[in-house]
Amino acid sequence: MKRQYGFYFDSDRCIKCKACEVACKQWKGIKAGTIKLRRVEEVTSGVFPEVKRRFISISCEHCAQAPCITACPTGAIIKRPDGIVIVERDKCTGCRACLEACPFGAPQFGEDGLMQKCDMCLDRVENGQTPMCAATCPTQALRWGTLDRVSVFATHNALNKFAKNQ
Amino acid sequence: MTQKDEGTTIADLNPNNKIIPTFCHGCGAAKPKCGILCHVVAGKFVRVEGNPEAFNNWGAGCTSLCAKGNTGPQFLYAPKRLQYPMKRAGDKGEGRFTRISWDEALETIAYKLKENKRKYGAESFGVLSPEIWPVLDTFGRRFLNVYGSPNYLHSALCATPRMAACKATIGFRSIAPDDWSKTKLIVNWGGNCENSGINLGQPNDILNALETGSKMIDIRPMLDPLGAKADVWLPVRPGTDGALALAILNIIINENLYDADFVEKWCYGFDKLAAYVQRNTPEWAENKTGIPADKIRLAARMMGTIKPSFIKIGNGVGDQTNDGTAVVSAICLISAITGNLDVPGGLLGGLPQVGAPLIKTNQIAKLNEKAPTDLVDKLVAPETPKWYQKMGFMPHGPTSAYYKALMSILSGKPYPLRVLNASCSNPLSATRNPRRVAEALKKLDFMFVADIYHASHVDYADIVLPACTSYEHSDQICIKNVKEGTWLGIYNKIIEPLGESRSDWQIYLDLAVKMGYGEDFWNGNMDACLREQLAPSGISLEELRNSPKGIFIKRTQPAPAPQYQRYTQLFKDLPHGKVQCYNEFLGGKDSCDGVSKLNYLPVYQGPPEGIAETPELLKEYPLVLSDVHAHRYSHHSFMQDVPYLREQQPYPWLKINPAAAKKYGIADGDWVRVESPHGWSKFKAEYFAGISPEVLMTKRGWWQGCDELGLPGYNEFDGGSEVNNLYNANEKLFDKFHSQMAKQTLVKISKIEEAQP
């Protein structure tokens, strides 16, 4: 099987700087105030002074079993052999079934009404570069690589947390 | 663990496009640290990314950039860019201008400057300093020296007050430990690195340390993103950090948590300090700071027992409280008596010990020898005491305090400034009391501005010069000395400057030539100046310009073993060669106003208006207001016009605890009238749980509109949205050593019913 690419995100390292969100927009030339192919969200809980804040950077997560693909009535969404999920916009009818199916709210609909989403910066990946959002992350909260490579980050992170709690 | 990109190259994506390396100024003119790669397609700047050759953030191979850095093209093509020289056509403040030629503009300025010197003396000319801006710190000072004026108007709210208070107490200022991974306790006290320099390394370093087990205490009024990762958050009332620091000293001393050996050998006056802080109990501090006494005890015990620790002293406590010198002194003393000075993982004395630079360059000389010898005596409003300035301790030469100097225009005391260079700094938002500042600007004989944007203060200028952005010039070099070696890069003009705009460097040279100072200013030739800077490196300007990856000299010899505990050297300027627990360096000497004397001990003053400080006022104004100094979606008061950034914060925001908001009938998103004893401004409520119900926080500087998003700018006066309109600007209350001004006050709030733009 061809190697699969994926994102890795560590909420403990995210400081809601939104560099990823802005980097995505400028690289893709998306107009401000319109769609977001990547977004940073916050979950706040508790009451002052016992307050917790968590930050999450979300885009299309290029699921192994992508529900959007199953949901799309026209077969416009496909998973490439390298794992990247892309939309063939000429086949999209703008029915938004993919948005209903996606647990991350990743499919976006701009002025033309057709679906757009993160393509993992195919232009960069095919040029041997990291997608813009992960390349720009100032705290290494968001990373990208082949799945076996990002799983090393996850293991490393889990070991650190285990050691810290000892 | 650092991500390493396999196969990442600076390869061009399209052979018809150009990728040009240069430097980002998203953190402002003072911090041109992040190398960038600019993609230019058909002569237009379209995309930007971090330059992996430029040792950004965590170093070799790093491609990161912050949100601001990612908006380069929008920054360059901003609709409100100044593109042509102009002269004022209407009244001051009205904003009507006529386009003129560069020659006419520069000749007018030169004529006025010469006339002013002849009529009123050179010292009646002042220049606003935005920050440690390389152009001003070199060419600007050189120009002042040759002209003969000392009046470099420094903001008194930047890093230098902190630096000075650290030096006066422990002999040095430490901005980072030698290695964060050795630090077992990180105390972030009013520091704001996840807002003020996200890509400059500290957030990443701190997160690495937390990942490997460091503890962290965060002391800020809001639960900011890094605070959310801390073990302990102390939500201090704005402006009361001095009380907290004294109580922590009280606990550490009374519970014998201090390093007795260090205190014995290296601290002067410890017993006097110990006796003094007996009054500063945790209960006393609870009343001032709003932090429960037991929580103060918990934090103090952590600081007394977890070693090594590094206390990062931020702008919020050192530079923006009117007792900043005492606050910083007290915090430095916590580090000192717990034995955390110049130890591995503690407060490193001096620069990171990575080895000597392998590329040598010349600093641009300031020509201090050309200046009159009585420069300090002629300062219109000394930022620090004259005796201190005469000792040569000011890092950038003699300075007057920005706000006080502007007020001389109105008071005429000791003499009025008459001509002002107000470039790269908007005084209506960069200091307090915009109403009085505007009156002062109107009263000036002559004001000129070189800026990128038509900022709100530009309306008061007589002559306006268009400056280009950092993307449009090739006039600056950047050198980085890191553990792997030394890297040298140079700015590259990625497109021709818009309109007739010129680089700030070239503008100074051109003006100097018109003044007849050509001989001292390379006869207007910037390349000649760059060659002089490069001379000791053996690298020619052509070679550097032809090296798109910059020039890197790899370190072949390992750096010498780091040195620690260099106390004789670090304390050499301090009385008795010791840490000043009882401060004889400052104590008993003249203050900056020349009237009162400075304190020997870090006496708590507190904010000019506060919950515990002014109980009478509290009855009418029940809430505390303050603001963040730097922000991740703007640069000070600039960049509100950048669409990608403005959409993140469309309106002047006011963080308010939901419980407090409901008490005043304010819903999330309502416009709120915020009124202090000094003025009123309007902000949009944003519910936020991570702030005390008695505190409100906002951000200054909303004068820029954003055309693309159809969002307006808001002015600096009553009814606008400038927080500086609300603070106490009584000069008598400013810090007596370094002129710091309070940015904390009491306010009352009410919902604005009418729709607002």
C-alpha cells in the first residue's frame, strides 16, 4: 500500500495564534470574511477563577473511512492512494450531503455554492513540501507527515505525559 | 522533538514565478527577526512562507510564521498606503493634503529645521521613537547628534524601564534562561509572548519545557493561552503586581525559603528588606491584588522551593505601571534571594552562550562625538534622572519621556518643543491622553511624518513622506548567531516600492543631504553605508545580495563550556558589588523630575485609581480597566486594516466576565460605554470566563478601518474606542525613576442602546 499522509495535532501545544488558519487562507488566496478550510476553535469550561481553555485546529482530517465520500451522491469526493481526500468540483452539485456527514464541519461552500475543502496543499505536497498550516505552526502543535511518522509524535507525546505524571 | 521536513526545499513551484527571500516586520520595526520567502507572480506579491534557511523560531530548518507574518501581501497592498509626498492643505487635524514632489517636501523640512535651530536652538526639535527601531536608533540618533538635539522621545512603556530596574537591582536583565529544559519552575509575570512575538522562539521553548515536566505559574489578569497551560494562575488585579511581589518576599523570608549562603555572600541590606516586608503579609496583598492569601502562599512556596526557576518579567508589570521600577526590583529580589541568578535554568546573566559570532560586522556609528557635550542637561523631559543618563546607562543614548515631552509644547516648561518628527509612531495611540496630545500637535510650529500608512496623527502633519514597507527595500542586513554557527542575510526588494514611496533608511539619507549633512551620511548612498557595515566580515555587498540563502558559517569548534555564577562581573556597577535588597544605587538620589528623591526599598504605590487604592472613587466607578500591550492580530495600533487579521477581531473588544456583564444588563456582543474619571470610549462586549468579574480588558488602537470587510476605524477621543483616552495622565504620578505611566483605572459601564457602525 502506498504511504498515507495525515495531520497530527497536539492541543497541549496550541496557543490559539491562528497562524494555521491565516496561512491556509493566504496560500489558497481565499478572500477574508468568507470560507475557512482550516479553523481554530476554543472550548472554555468552568467558572472564574477555575477556568480551563482548550484550543483545537480543525480542517478536513482526511479520514481513513471518510463519511463524506459515502454521503456524496455524485461521487465527487475521492480518497487518493496517498490518503489525501479531494473533491472533484466539476462533479459537485452543491447538495451539502457531505457537510451533513462530516463530523468536523470541514466542507465549505463559498460564492459558487460548490464544496471546497482542505486538499492538504497538494501543490506543496507534490513538491515535497509540508502543507502550509503545519509548515507555519509556531509551536509545533500541528504537524504533518506519513501516518507512521506522525504516530511517532503521538507516542513521544504520550510518553512525555506519562513521565510528567509519575 | 522538532519536526524536520524531509525534502523541503526552496524550490520554485512555477518557473515563471519568483521566490525572493527577505524579512518580516509583522512584530514591528524593532524585531526584524523572521526570514521569509516571498512569492512574486507577474510582478505582484501573492504569497509568503517562512524561510527555512533563516534560523527562525526554534532554528535550523524552521518554516514557521505567525498570523501577522502570513498576511504580508495584504500588508503591502493596504489601500491606505501613503504613496506620494504631500503638504497640508487644510487645518491641522482636518486631513486635507496636496501632492508635492520629493524635492519640495525635503527642502521644506530642511528649511524649517534650519530656521528652527537658528531661532530657538537645536533642542526644540524632537523625534518620536516608536520602539527600538533600527533606523531611528542609528540614523535617527546620528541625525539628532549632528543637528545638536538630545530629544529622542522614548515611550517609557517599552522594555527599557524593565531593563533599567533589573540593572539597578541585580546588575543585569535576563530575558531567558540558558536552556529552558533545565528550568523546573517558569513564572510568567505579566509576560505576553504568545501575543508579542509568537515566532521569536519563547512560546515554543516554554511549551517544550512544560512537556518535559517544568511547572509554571502564570500571573496575568486574563487567562491567556499559555496561562491556560500553567499549573497555577494568579489573576492579579491590573497594576497591583507590586503588592503581590512584596507578599511573596514576605513569605519566602519568614518561612526561611531563601538561599542563606547567597544572601550572606551577595546581597546588600537583606535585613532591612526583611524588616520592611513584614507589613506586606499575604492578607495585606489579598486586599490589594484580589488573589486569596492562601493562593499567594502556595505560589510563594513554589518559588521558594522549586529550583532552578526563571521569572519572566513582562511589559505589563515593568513598563506600564506607575510604580514599575519598584515592582521589577521586588520581582528581581525574589529571584536573587532564592539563588536563581546566573545558574543553569535560572536568570542567565548575558547573552546565550552559543559561542562567538563567526561573521563580524560594524554597527552603524551614532556619531556621539558630534553632539554638544551638555546633551543631557538640555533634555526637555528626562525619561530617567539626569545623573543616571550622565552615567551612560541609557542603552540608546539620552532620552526624554515621550508623553512629558509632548506636554512641553503646551506648558512651555522648561521650554517648548517646536518641531517634531512623528514617524513610525502614532502619538494619539502610543501614549496616554490623546486629547491633550492632539492639542499639542496642533500647537507645534512644524511637524513632519514619514510613514507607511495614513495614520490618524498624519492629519496634524505639515509635510508627509511616504515610506515603503520592509518588502520593498534592500537597505538592511540581519545577522543571527546561533549554536550551529553564524548566519548573515540581507533584505531584498521583492517589488518596486508602491508609488513614490522610499525606505525609511533612504528618507533619512535624503533629508540629511538636503540639510548639508551629506558628509556624515554617506552622501546619500545607502549601499556605501551597507558596505561600511559589512567591511569586517570580508563579505562584499554583491556577494551577499547574490546569496539567496544568506551566508552561513558553520561552527566547527564546540562552544566553550557555559559559565555561571559570574557575580563579581554581574554586580560590578552596584554599590558594594552586591544585589541591592536595600537599594543604594537608586535610593536617596534625584528622581527624573528632579524634585523628589528615589526610594531605597520597593515601596508599593499601586495604580492611581484602584479597588483598594481609591475606595471613594470605587463607589461611582466599580470596575478595573486595563489593556494588553501587544496583540497577535495587530502590531500595536497598526494592522487593524489587514483583512485576514481584522476578521479575527472585527470590533474594539472588551473582555468581560459573563457574571459581571449580566449584572449590568450587557449581553455578549453589545456595545458598551466605558467611562473613567478621565473620559469615555465605546467597546463591544465579549464574554470571557477567564477574567475576574471585577476586571475588564481591552486593546488599544482602533483608528484603522478595513475597507475590504467594510469595517470602520474608531477615533481616539471621547466616544471613540481608544483606551488611552481613559487613563490617568497626571505626570506627577508617573514612575519617579523611568517615567512609566499607569494603564489601569476604574470605570463604570453601561449598554449603548443605539446601533453603532
